[in-house]
Amino acid sequence: MRILQVIGGLASSSGTTPAVLALSDRLANAGHGVDIFYVSGRTPDTVMPSSPGVHVEGFPLSGPRIWAGSCALSRALMNRAGAYDVIHGYSLWLFPNIAVSRACRRARRPYIISPQGALDHWALSHHGLRKKIYADLIERRILSRAACIQCVTEHEVSLVKNFGLSTKTAIIPNGVETGFFNPSAKQYPPEILFLSRLHPKKGLDILLPAFAAARRECPGIRLTIAGGDGGSGYRKTIEALIAGLGLGDCVRLVGELRGGEKTAAFESSGMFILPSRSEGHPLAALEAMERGLPVILTPQCYLPEAAKQGAGLIAGADVQEISQAIVRLASSEPERRKMGHAARRLIEEQFSADRIASLQAELYKEVAAKG
């Protein structure tokens, strides 16, 4: 089967990128022909797949960076869409989906769109008027013409329906690479890791005062905040909040971590936290669980499995609940260890890249067969 993945960029800071790369590697290794088209020049770095069987092409940015416009990408899709059995586009509000829809209609090829959390209520309200106009003029039409809208959770299926769509949906969560966790070597110090973009929706304005409150009961805890702000300037807001709360001696703001630095951060931490206001299916949380970390998440992370399987705690996106969750995990090394091991089992059973690639291949076959 010939498969084309189309994405607005291949940045290490994007949660979608590693999921797409892991999927593409697995599909190529299974014998499928897999290409990735992306818009180059939008981000400071580009991450590539590990499998030599995945062919990657970048097309230069020729429009607003935020929109990922690229005339070269549009031309390539128009000329080559007919060579693929199925084409898969990612996220919403970006030009590549327009190019995918047009090219697939012309070539009479089916396409799939993955919103990746873009239809969540908070996400829709952010720049809400702009998105409403764009949805009415462009995005809703693209989604209605798709062969399938691929959702990461049951909740996202309901969001698709609430968006006024009757398009077929399928649920396939994000998957992560496995094999990094060594249970005999893992330690669980009272070190908390936040690893995500520095963005208002991620809840750092909730986390920091909650952490300050938790330190009154657990004075030995420390927090590492890892992530970049994409040039938005939001890091300065976080720096000011850290200083205002008097947390300069126990909170580290380390910027975006990659490769070995990211691995080291997981290994040196005893728990992971993401008090987000809006997510699709947070890959950083899945990666943390794969490395044996218990997690503290909000309901808006849409990973209820973490609590159900004893892999972490679900706390409301407010200071008191997050603080209480931090105190509970920080107070008990045995509980952190027990939850961390449960987190690793959960990933292996439900969210491994191998399992997700198998589900994805079946969906591609079904969509391609129906044309």
C-alpha cells in the first residue's frame, strides 16, 4: 500500500511529529510505501524518521508561518496524489489540509484528517472568531469531504459531531516507542517534571502556585519545567511568576530538551505533571509513562486510563486539586514506584507504537478499499 502523510512541519517541539514518525517507521518496516510531505522553514529544527524506508520531502514556506502555506506543496500534491492509495493530513486550521483536499478530489483518492485536539472547546475559543470564520468558509468543508476523521479519544468523536459533521470517524490514539524503561534501575526522587510547550493552555499558571502550596507540606520537592515558547515571549511570564512566588531555588526552567537531554530529564524525575486546559492526547504524558513515571493530569488531557489503571492521578485544573495531587505523590516513594510500573504496563498494553501502527494499517486498508 502507498501511504502519504502530510504535516505542517516536523519540529521536535510538536507532539504530533514523534507520533507521525513512529507510525511511519513501523508502516515502512511492515512493507508499506510511506512518504511524508511537510512544510519546511516554519520551525528552527526538523526531526527525521529512523527508518530508511520512509521518504521525506520538505516544501518551502510561501505564506504566513502560522498557516503553513506552501505553493510548492500544493503543486506536488496536485501532480502526485494519484500515486497513493490513501493520504493522511494532520491538525486543523493549516494550509496543507486545503492542498490535500483539493488534490484528492482531483485524483479521486481518499484522505483522512486527524484533528489532534484542535476541536476541543478551549482550542476553539482561542482566536475564536478567526476560527469560526475559517471553519465556515474552509475547514468544515474539508472535514466533510474526508473519507474518515481519525480521532484520538471517544471525547474527540463527540467534538466532531458537535462541530456539525457526519463524516465517518475512527478512534486510534497516539502511540510511543517502547523499550526505554529499566525497572531495576529506575529511582523515584521527589522531582517533578513538566515537559511541554510554554503556552497558556498548558496550565503553568496553575502549576506554579500549586507547587508553592505543596512545598509547605513537602519542602523537599523540586520542579523542572522543560519546553520552549516558540518565540511567543510566554517564557518571560513564567519567569516572572516563578520569581513572584519565591520559587527560584526549587524550580528550574531549562528550555526545550531533545535527545539525550530529554531522556536524562525523564530518568532523573520521580513523577510527571501536565495541568493542561486543553489537549488532544498528550504525547509527552505517554512518553513519561513509558519511562515508568507516574503522572498527574487534568481531565482535559483525556487519559482517564491513567487513573483507572493506577498509573497516576487525575486532578481538576485548579490550584487546590493540583496541589493535593502533588502532595500525595511527593509524600510516598512506594506509591510513586507502584504507579510508575503500572504506567509502563499501560503503555505496553494500549499505546505502544507497534499496536497503534497495526490499527492504523487496518484503517488505511479499509479506507483505500472503499476509495
